[in-house]
Amino acid sequence: MATSTKKASTKKKTAPKTNKDELISYYRDMLLIRRFEEKAGQLYGMGQIAGFCHLYIGQEAVVVGCRAAMKEGDQMITGYRDHGHMLACGMEPRGVMAELTGRIDGYSRGKGGSMHMFSTDKKFYGGHGIVGAQVSLGAGLGFANKYLDNNAVSLAFFGDGAANQGQVYETFNMANLWDLPVVFVIENNQYAMGTSVERASAQVELYKRGESFGIEGHQVDGMNVLEVRDATQMAIDHARAGKGPMVLEMKTYRYRGHSMSDPAKYRTRDEVNEVRGMRDPIDAVKDIMIKKKWIDLDGLKDLDKEIKATVAEAVDFAQNSPEPEPFELYTDVLLED
Amino acid sequence: MPQMNMIEAIRDALDVKMGQDKDVLVFGEDVGYFGGVFRCTAGLQEKHGLHRCFDTPISEGGIVGIAVGMAANGLRPVAEIQFADYIYPGYDQIASEAARLRYRSNGDFTAPLTIRTPVGGGIYGGTTHSQSPESLFTHIAGLKTVIPSNPYDAKGLLIQAIEDNDPVLFLEPKRLYNGPFDGDPHKPAVSWAKHELGDVPAGHYTVPFESARKVASGDDLTILCYGTMVWVAETSAKMMGVDADILDLRSLLPLDIDAIAESVKRTGRCLILHEATRTSGFGAELAAQVAEACFYSLEVPIFRVTGWDTPYPHAQEWAYFPGQRRVCGGIRTIMESQ
């Protein structure tokens, strides 16, 4: 198969099509992720979430756009910055929050924590704490799809940091060798913890990373939910048609630290503020909706209120859920009699 | 004498060696510009230069493999793996290359490299940020595995590791970075500043491998431990009012079996502690060696207190951690045995 890799800016610009209902639903999904993450950050500060907690704030358009292009039955798998993916998949905010706080009603009964949650129902395959390890698993999901002939496509998400793991390239090779229905979504938020892409990558245009394996790659504005959706649609269609994998590099940005204990000395406050002010994915959608008169300020306020209530309910639920009993340590290690 | 916590002591060891030997290089994920997620390498890049303390991509297999090549070609690399839980992609390079180069090349080539990595729980890290994989490494012939329990030993053992002519895995109990931790998470944190083992001499000194540290002397029972469990052992023995002979092993391979045998032959009772999972843990090796060396002196069966045979949980971390209650229970079991 001939390879082509394309940068977003070189593509012919035709404004992506959308409509009122669609855009409001993307807005709602992105806002839910943001409000949820803001609240998780607060709870962490209050000591109610312990350990590791990687917030998705700033990157909401990536997962919401991808999800919009997925069909029932398609799978998602990602790394440790996973709260947004779970919410976008339709997993219950209350179950996610209860897991973050280590409670029995969390998706992994409190034993997984922020980085380790799953849902068979929503075809969400985790939540993985080891950088890059999920990429090969994503190809395995694709292999099974092909073998079972179930017409499903798997989306394997990973970051710019994970893109340097050797197993990613072992996976690329197999995925294209066997034409697996998998889309590799690189969420390039420009910093692998405290190390910028430039300091860690010989080739910083990550969409080209599949080239030598014959995998087509595209760079996408990851702050634009509609462009994300359309690019993902193209990649999913390609995979579903039996043409093999594709690499999508979503150029995005995280506003918060890598985790909650990040001193953030590797970038300036101005840099963060500039992205927030100029490229915020949620503001961008809000502007379109207002301009097109699809929603007014009261409508926005109502939506915000509704989402805040959902998040508040999730927090309340989590706080009232008990911790797992100590015997739970031994459940689900192996199949029990 | 300078007061240091374990982070500062490790940084000082690296600084001393980098100052003495231009072939010593320090690298790993977020190690250079950022100074390491636990700050163990903060300031080293500014002081010794970008070419000697630098960031690597997130590529553990590559980090270890490159370190082996560097070491075989005359350098003394000190690689950091950010969490021991991330080391597995590099395991092949450690087990099959670093540890076997001398043997395979008839002694012509060696891999004098050090791999530093934080281990253990106590920070709510869950399954992928809390593990203690030491027995996966002590099982490898050709590799040394050491684990300090305090700032003084951390600096001395790390300098010893860097100067060693064979590969050394240097495990850092992350819960001890800022202070001794006796297993009670509800007590206010204690800092190293108030502890005599936080007195760390400036400049060069070493702590030899194969030299267990006597933490407490007693004749009632022997407690074998290392890393965080040293502090749990000390407190638990006091709580139980027993005269325990407590040995901080410091180096697991090579192992100071002479000190262990001397102690167990005298006390006739042996308790073994570790945070790692129980089955095939390092405690099993210790129990076997104690049985081999001291069988006829043992008055009661050897007893182990360890982590459970489960993944490290996010919730109920302290139910997993072998804290004072379990260690006291172990002491009671051994002392009440006839």
C-alpha cells in the first residue's frame, strides 16, 4: 500500500459540516469532562483523591471528536490520562469519581484508581498506567475484530511520550502487516511529563511515525472537535474497509500539570494562558453556536447548571460510597470458584 | 556534618561521582531538565552539563540497552527508571545483556552500569506505581541488587554501585525518600533531619555490599529485612518488648550470609520481612539459605511477613502493606512457638 502522510495545514480547508443538535451534544460532552476534571482536581487538593491523578483539561475535543466518529461496537483503549475517555464513552461520572476516591462503587471497586478503569458495556478497555503498553493491546483488539469478522474498529490512544516506546513500532509493523482495523490516535499535548516533544523526539511530526511501516498518517488540529471527528471518520472508514491501520496525530495541549504533583517549571504560564485564550476547544464550539444562534446565553447557563449538577451528584455518590473491605484485595486476582 | 534526606543523599552521590569521573553519566526520563520526578537529579544538568546529565525519551528498553553499550565501551552510566513498575520493557536488556556480557565474552567485555529505580508502596500509587520486584532481579546471575533504608547508606551504596565493575540494580524505597516510615500512615511524617542516619558526610565514601547493618542487637529472635520494612521492624520489636537482632540486609545479592548465620545460630528464631508479594519473593530465598546454614540451631520454624499475593491495590493500601500489626503478629507467632 502506498503511504501518504499529511499535515493538517496542507489539507484543503473546507469547513467541516455540522448542525445544531450535533454541536450542542459535543459541547455538552466536552463541558462534562472539563467540569468533572476541575472537580477531581479540587477533591485531590482536599485529600479525597490520593496518589496519581492526571487531568484531561484542554484535550477534550480529541476524545469527544473521536467518539463522535465511532459506531456502536467500536472499542477504545488509552493510557493513564483516561477520565475523559471514560466519560466520552458514556461511562457513569459517579462510577468514575468513586474509583478516583477509592470506593467500592468505583468501576474497579476502588482497587484500580485513576489510571485503571474499564467497561465491557461501553467497550472501554482501560485505563493503563504503563506508558505505551496499551498500544499493542489496541492492535490485539483489532486483530480479534478482524478474526471474528465483527466489523468493529479499535481506537488506541497514546501520548507524544508513549510514541517513543519501542513496542509502539513493533505494533505498527504487525498492524499493517496484517491489515488490522485499528486507528492509532496520538494525543500530542507537547509534553511527556516535564519533557517537551522537541527534547525527546528526533522526528517531532508524529503523524509520520508509521511511514516506514507503510501506515498512512495525518496531523489534525486536536483543539477543533469537528476536524478531529472528520479525520477520525476517515481513519475508521479506512480501517473498517479492511485497508488496515492509520495514524492520527492530534495536536492538543494540557492546561494542567502532568499529574497533581507537577511543579510545571518546564513551560511558562504565558504559554498556557495563550493556548487557553486562543485555542480553547470548548470556547471555539461555544462561539460557533452563539454565532449561528443555535444557543443563547441562557441556554448556555442552563447547560452549565445541568452539568455541574451531574458532577455534584457524582461527588456526592463517591463520598457516600464506602471503601472496599480488606478481603477485596484477594478478589479478581484469578478466576474464583 | 551535612543533614540530608534520601533524595539529597542520592543526588550527592551522583554529584560526587560525576565530579570525580568524567565517564559517569546520568540519564533517564525527566532526569535532566526537570531534575527527576522525585528530584533526585535536580541541578546535576546545570552543574555537570547537558552532555552528562540528560533526558531520554520514554523508552525503558532503549535506556537500559544504550546503557549496556555505553558501559561496554568504557563509560559508567547511571540510568534512572522512573518507577520500578516501568522497568519491564528493559528487563530483557538487564537479564540477557547487562548481566550476561562478562560471562558470554569470557570476561573481555563488562557492563559496569547502575540502574536506579524507586520501589515500594505507601504513596497510593496502585498497581503500576507501588511494586517491589527485587526477586525478579536477584534471580538473575551476573547482576547485583542493593536497597538502602536511609540517607547514609543510600549515598555510600550508590557510590559503591557506580564504582562496581558489574551491573548493579539500585532500588530506592520511595516511601523513605523524605523520612523514616515505621508503617503507621496516621502518625505525622518524620523527617530525616531529626535522624542520625540523615547525617551524611560530604565527599566520597562507600558502604560495601555484602555487609548487613545491625539495626538492633538482641538474643530473642533475628529479624531479616531491608528497605522500608527495616523501620517497621524496629518499631514493631519495640512495641512487642522483645530483644530482637535486626539486620538491614542492604545488599540482597551479594548477600551477607555470614552475618545472618551468626545471628540466627545465636537466637534460634528467624522472622523475615518484605513488602513484595510472598510467593517466590526474596524471603523464600532467605528462608532457604537460613535453613541450609542454621537448620540445627533453629528452635522454631522460620516465619515470613510479606505483602499479600495480590496486585498492589489503590484503595486499602494499608491492608496490603505489611505494617506493624502484621509484623507484631509475626513476632508473637515466633516467640510463642515451642
